[in-house]
Amino acid sequence: MIYDVSPTAIVVFLLFVGFTLGLSFWLGRKAKSSEGYFAAHGQIPWFVNGVAFAGDYLSAASFLGICGMIAFYGYDGFLYSVGFLAGWIVALFVVAEPMKKLGKYTFADALDAKFNSKGIKLAAGISTLAVSIFYLIPQMVGAGVLIQPLLGFPHWVGVLMVGAVVITIVVTAGMVSTTYVQFLKGGLLVVFSAILTILILNRGLETKSNFKELGPVAWDALETAFADKEIEILPNDGIWKDKLDSDQRDYVVSRNPNDPPGKITVWKQVKDANNLVRLLECQLLETRAGKRYINGLPEGTGEGQAQLEPVGSLSKLPDDKTETGPLGAFGFIKTIQNSEVKLWRDDKKFPSLKNGDKATVYYPKLVPGSQVLRPGEHPKFAGIRRDGIFDKLNFLSLMLALFCGTASLPHILIRYYTVKDAASARKSTIVGIASIGFFYVLTLFLGLGAMTSGAMDVSSSNMAAPLLAKSISPLLFAIISAIAFTTVLGTVSGLILASSGAVTHDLAVSFLGLELDDQAQVRLAKIASVVVGVIAIALGILFKGLNVGYLVGWAFSVAASANLPALVMLLFWKKTTKQGIIAAVIVGMVSSLAWILLSQDTFKSVYGIADAQGVVPFSQPGIVTIPLGFLTLVVVSLMTGKSKS
Amino acid sequence: MHFNMKLGLTLFAIYLLFYCGFVFINTFSPQTMEQTPIEGVNVAILYGFALIVSAFALALIYGVFCRPEEEVNSTSDPVATTKGDV
């Protein structure tokens, strides 16, 4: 059984959230002015700010998404780790100091420092909102995903809880409490990931699986070969007739006379070089009239019921060993490189036992470790192994967006205003890079550890990291889940704060010209936080089925396309005009959003059109829309150069 | 151009080349990434780790060599000094 609600988990979890909220209230007493609310008076020590960078940046996508992707597909998830970290180089070397010198509260401040233009404030304010909300969706979905197994609540309750807690944090104290929540969570995340990694290496690797493997036998002998093991291969008739009736078929269905009635076992058929057949045990999930059935039995823990069993194992170790004992960091990787891994894939085209309902078969796939550790195994990255130019462009585009995106994320940029000067901004970025880089190195071990932990949920890659912890100890599971939850809290608080800053400062005060005193600004910001929070809750519930890591790459694309050209050109090109900046922000934002909405990935996973082609040739917009932003800025600036006041 | 900015851009260019190497090998020669030159660990992982470690190394170099004097005359944030109410 994969999940069970444990009292320890709930106690640890409530302690975490309670402590976080208490801290927030306590710190909140100090922040009354808008300076304090948006920028923590510029008084956060650089080291705290640096770790808070990590807390802000290492979102649910990093922790849950990357670990899950590595656990299910191998190396490819690590490409995100590398790209996410590389982006900090842009932030540190190009953006950090000028941002600090030019701005005061928001990203728009810095863009507008030379021009004092309402248009720039409006465009930058809207792009901040767009990026933040885009980024909020996966965080909220992640929260729901976590709460479900941890506390046993449905998805929407989890989303609602995160929303409520975050709104409380942001409204009580703004940037001060947000910073300390992020500091706490960033520190805990890195420390506990390190502990988890040490435990994984100490545990070593072993071959152990709850799933049976039969054969090899000749195809003709299949029907009778396993009779002594009380496995009766079912004939190919009824609803399987067309699907399963030749020796080319993928699956074989069997039953054991001793099993409860209705129970069946699905086997994946694998042929070896000698044309002998091996059968690998699968798991079948059906939805009949709204109820879930596992291997033909209703889902549940009672008599005559069944559940999806946890997966994740090595099928072969080098030198035919069955376990390795403790391993070093490189030894761990080397051993996997020379092993064979049982990865799990799903096939949604399996014919259901009852007509017209959905069935998914989860089947094992034996993959050599050398393939698990190479790039290009995940369907999204498989393009690099094909010759098509668009496939390769798609990959380049993603890596470009990751590189350029970090330095364009509004909730990261505002953290430059919470320290006192440019030197502190620089130092805190270095601390940020150290903690984030260390964490990303660990993601590879966490992911591979999860892959071989025997505790994975075949139906949800997002839960890989917490379930890995569970395979070691239930207490660790509770702690890691609570940290993952505070991870969501920290990032969501930062995003909501960035959005409310944009609404208050850029849109209301600067663009609409409302004359608000300090108190009124803070009040408006708090109202804006509540509104953005409610929107985030709604979107989190709406996009329930989406993979947590999915939207983040796109949020990076939109941020990089809309914000980076304006930011960089403002710093390095003297002929930049305000019209150029406005045009670049708008063109970058609209073109990247439009590209995403028209892409094949969106058609498939958001609109649910399985065989759609998409209007644009590949899914990741960055490689087109980032240069487009630069081009727009240059062209418009040259056209309007003389009218500059 | 200020010293800090020049230093930052130089280090940025170095890292950019290193990162481009990683991305282009992945894109156009993925089989290179499968080679295992050191300790049975493949290029993909070694290069990835190297990118992370070198980001930190370059950041440290930047931190050590940046000149502090520029900040004195360029802190142009008058509001922060008048409004702070801690």
C-alpha cells in the first residue's frame, strides 16, 4: 500500500505550518509602511536573503517535478536542474547590481528609472502579473497533490489550504515574514535533501521487486507453461479479441484459480533474441462508472479489493549481485550505469473489462542503466535523438528559456530590494547560487534513489521525493512532505507579493496616478494579495490534472521573452527609448503566450485533444520570441529615437 | 564601463560558452554524452555537475574581485534612507 494517513505525519505537518504562521504574525508587527511591506525596509541581512533566494526559487517544480521526472525517466529531469541553475549566472553577472541601483520596489521601477513613463509601468506591471499567475498554477496544483496522500483530503482542500495560509502570511507582514518563511524553508529543503541523499547512498542498491516475471518460454507453449504455478492464461476472446489475438500482441491476461473472483493479472510480453517470450507483471487501472478498479477488483484495502502497488527497482545489478551495500556518490551512479532498471510506463489504449470505460495498464520496461543516465529518454526530450530540425529547435528553445528566465522572474527580482546595497545584493546572490547549486546536484541522487526505492506510485510522478523518504522512514516522510508543503508556501508567497506590488505600485500609483498615502498603499496591496490568492486557488483547482513541472518551463519562457530584452537593452544600449521598452515587453509577452497556447503540447495536455498537431512547429517558444523581443526593441527604439524627451 | 560590469560580463561570456557547449552537444551529438571517461560516470552527468560547480566558482571569483568603491557614489535610492522606520 502506497499511502496511509499517519498521525505522526499530521502532527509534524501541523507543527511546521503552525510555526510558519506564528513566525509570520510575530514578524508582521514590525512592518507597517509600504517600504516595509514591499521591500522589508531593505534591511534583510545578505546571508538570510541568499538562503531566501533558494527558498523563493526552489519551488514545487524543482523539488517534486525534477525528482519525479528523474525517478520515472532518468537523466532528463537533470537538464532542468542544470538550466535552472545556469540562469543565476545571468542574474548575478548582468542583472543584480543594476537592478538594485535602479529600482526600489518592483521590476517596473528599474525598467522605468530613466524614463518615468506610465506606459512602461503598465506594460511591466501586466507582464509581472502574467508571469506570476502562470507560475502560480503549478505551485497550487503541487500543493493539492501533496495534501491528498499526506492528510487524506481531496485535491481542492489542499489547494484551498495553501491559498488560505499564504494569503495570511502575505497579508500579515508582507516581505519581512515572506523572507523569513523562505529562509526557513530554503534552509530546511537543502539540509534534508542532503540527509536524504546520505541515507540513499548508505542504503546502496539492490534487486528486489514485488512483481513477477515468467519465462522465457516458446510462444506456442505459453498457454500451458505456467499451469504448475496456478497461472491460467486466458483465451483471446470477447473484448480483447482484436487487440490481443496474435503472437504480436503486447499483453497476455491470466488468472489464478485461488484469487478472489474477478481478479485478473495483465502481463507485458517481451520477446528476446531467440524468439522466446518473457512475461512481466503489469498493473491494470480501470474506471468503471466513476469507480476505480485495480486488476479487476474494486480499489480499496478490504477483502476482495486491490490497490496499485508501489514500484521502482533494479532488475539486474552488475556482476549478478543482489545488493551492493553502502556506496559513494560516484559509485552509486556507476553502479546504476551498469545495471538494468525496471521503469514503468502507462498505456491508455488497453481495452477495458467493461465496454466504454477507461483503462490504463502500467507496464514495466527493462532499460539498461546506461540509457537511463543519458539525455533524450523523456518524450519531451526525445527530439534530440531524432533528425528533425524542429525537434532539436524545441530542445534548444527550452534550454535558452531556462537560461534567460531566472533573471526575468519578478518574484526573484524583487528580492534585490530587500537588502541594503549592491554589495549585499551580490553577496546574497552568491549564497543563493551555492545553496541552489548544491540542491540541484542532490536532485540527481534523490531522483535515482526514488527510481530504485520500490516506493513509487506508478500513477503520479509528482510524489517521488516524499515517497522516497517514506521508503526510509515514516517520520522522514512526514518531514519531507511538510517541507515540500512549506516549499509551496514560500514560493507562492513570493509570487503573490510580486503581483500585489505590481498592482499597487505599478498599476494603481504610477499608471492610474492614484494619490495614496503609505497606509492606503499597504491596504491596497493587501486587497490585491487576497484577490491574486483567490485567483490562484481557482486555477489550482481547475488545472488539477496537470503535471507540476509542466507549466514552469513556460512561465520561464514568458518571463524571458517579455522582460529580459527590455532589461538587458536598457542597461547596455544607450539608444533604447521608452516606446522600445513598452513594445518589447508587450510583443515578448503576447507572442510567447500565443505560441504556448497554440502549441501541440498545450493541445494535448491542456485542451485534451490527443492527436492534435498544434499551429506552431514546436512547443517551446523561447528561441523565437526572445530574439523577437530584442528585435522589436531595437526597431521601435530606432524609429522613435528622435522623439525621446 | 565600470570595472564590476566589465568583470561580470567577462565571467558571463565564459559561462555562456561553457553552457552552450553542453546544450549543443546534447542537441547535435547526444551519443557523446553517453561516453564514460572517468570512473564509469558518463559525460552527461560529469558536464552537468561541472556546470553547477563552475557557476559557484565564477560567482565566488566575482564576489572576491568586485570593487566596493563604486557603490558609494551610485546608491541612488534616496527614499530608502528617509523612509526607513525600523
